[in-house]
Amino acid sequence: MNLLLIRLIIFAVLFLAGLKLYRLYREWKLEQEQHDDLPEGGKMVRCAWCQVHVPEDEALRDKPTAAWFCCSAHRDRFLQEHDPEA
Ligand SMILES: [Zn+2]
């Protein structure tokens, strides 16, 4: 009878410890995912040509059209296709 009680207590402690660890792991994982969404607190913009998301401070902006680009090559191609004079 006593042995059964001790086993039950050990099982309960192990179960609670596992539950606690699982919750800690889930919280940690959620935090990691949130960090992925907002890298270094920078704002993300989308390249108008290739649709790739780039940080605002690394992106190029075309002032007349207010469009964002990941590189000057994409800006040039986009402007070529959207400029009726060219
Ligand atoms: Zn691009």
C-alpha cells in the first residue's frame, strides 16, 4: 500500500515536471517565432519587381512612383516596363 502511494507521488511529480518543461518550451518557441516576424525591429517592404521582402533600410525607393525595390537592377527593370516613354 505504501509502495503504491510512493509510486503515485513519483509519477505525479514527473508528470508535473514534464508539463512545466513543455510549457516553458512552448513559450520559448513562441518567442522565437515572434522574433522571426520582426527582425531587429525593422520595417519590411516588398520589392515591386520580384515581391521579395527586404528591410526598409536595405531597400531602394523610387521617389516618383513611391515603389520599393530590393536592388537597383530590379528598380531599373520595373521603371523600364512601367515607363511609356522608354
Ligand atoms: Zn527585387
